[in-house]
Amino acid sequence: MFSVLVCDDSLVARKQVAKCLPQDWDVAVHFAKNGQDALSALAEGKGDLLLLDLNMPVLDGYGTLEAIQQQGLKTKVIVVSGDIQPEAHERVTSLGALDFIRKPVDPAKLAEVLDKYNILHADEDEPEDVTPLDPDIRDCYQEITNIAMGQAGDHLARTMDVFVELPIPNVNLIEVSELHMMLSDIESHEQVTAVCQGFLGPGVSGEALCILSDSSFDDVAKILNVEGEVDDQLQLELLMDAASILIGTCLTGLANQMDINFSQGHPIVLGQHRAITEIISMNQIKWKRTLAIELSYGLEGYNVQCDLVLLFTEESMKMMNSKLAHLLEDF
């Protein structure tokens, strides 16, 4: 059964929040008086969803969010607080919280947020044949991605005349609602600018996200010998150029190895100067699961960090696994 953990140092507040949960929602409700109690409950598996206050003794909400990230605890977090400062909202989302609800809680607002992140139906409509990503298939995805990202890195290196530090691909089959958790380590305390580009092929579709930290733009402009002020428009142009190279070359490399072709949509700006979790929340992808391939590029000698995330629909894996099985001579 889906479980909700309400964490607040006030007994009255805990009861008020619990009463605001949808009446027809079949869930187990647990309570914690502070962040330390909440972490213990989460470690015991109590809390698929955590409704978290910020101002508490022993361990406050900020410290709790940091500990959840550090310990890799699996829970979705919605902050419930009377602290309505914009900075508080931005800080908790940068620490991995899905959203922020002000006290006193309005049942309609809570239901709206739960529905927005598909939490109300998180334990429904589970496909019976869903299995974890097979290690051999994951290894094969990593290998073909290594080749594709190497080609993209080479293209970027030749264009910018720099040495590109290639990452180890991070491949996971995840719930889309957990995408923010996977990306929360990407410049978690820094603002970023991001673009998204859809792609489509026979039996395969998805989206590519290209994310550049704001602190990277000055060095990117320096590398490209761009003079003058690096304003918002120029930053977008620089990111579009990098995204075109990385996304296009990576997808072409993957397509060639799977003997398919991708058509690419027009790139869309997801946001400028925002926390990565805000950008992901704005781009609510309507899939249940996604094959996520995360690549983090760096440029040697420069403060430049560019992350490329390829998101394939779960349905796409039928075609991709078939192609990979052929490569592995499993047939």
C-alpha cells in the first residue's frame, strides 16, 4: 500500500495535514516530529510520499532534504510550510522537493499538487510484465552510448578546439516522476539553462535535454572568441549550438548502431537561470517510465559543465531491446 509520511513538530499541524489528504485515497499515514524521525521512518520504508515542514527542532526540513539526497532514500517530497519567502521555495526545489505548499494546507491545493505529479495513482495501473533493466541490456546500452558520445565529443572538440572530458554513461529505467531525483545532483546549488528536443524513429521516440550551468557561459564565450557582454540572447545561442552538436551526433551514433533513423523536432527552451528541478517540473513528460541515459561533458581547463539526458519512452525499449538482442547474438 502507498504510504504517506507527515513530518511536522506540531501535533496540530500533523493532524491538519493528514485531514487534508483526499478522503477516498487508500493510503497508510505515518507521522514524524522532526527530520531525524522522518529519516528513520523513511529508512524503514514508511513514506512513498513525504509531506515535510521546514522549521523544526533536531533536524529541520532543509537538512532533511539534504540527508535524503545523500542517503539515496526513495521518496517524493512536497514541502508544507508557513515560510513563504521566494528563496525558501527555490531552495527546497533545488534540494529535490517536488513542490511547495503554504500553511495552512488547502485540501484542494494539495489534491491539485498530488494530481500534478501523478502521485494519487502511483500504485495503480502497474503493468504486470514490468521487470528491472536486465544487466546485460544495460551494459549494451552503455556500450553503444559510449560510442555515440565519443563521436559527439569528437565533434565538439574539433568545433571548439578543446579537449572534451567524456563521462561514463548513467543508464537507468526510472519512473518519470523520479526524474527530478536523478537530475538533482546536476549543479544542484546553481542555476542552469536548458533546451529540449524531441526525436522519433520506427518504434522509438523520446526527448533529449541539454543543460548548461550558468557559470559555464563565460568560458564557452571565451573558447569561441566571442567578444562583448554575454547576455541572455547570446547564452541561448551558445547553448543551442552545443545542443545541436551533442544531441544530433549522439542520436545519429545510436541510430546507426541500431540500424534505424531518427527525425528530430525543433529545440525548445525549457528555461533560463533556473534550478534544474524547476525546469524538470515545468516539462512534465506524460510517460510513466523512461529509459534515461545521462551524460555529463566537461572541457579540460575550463569551468564548463554540459549535461545531456536522453529519455526514451518505455514502449521504445521493445524495438531497442530487439536491436540490441540481435547485436548480442541472443537470437
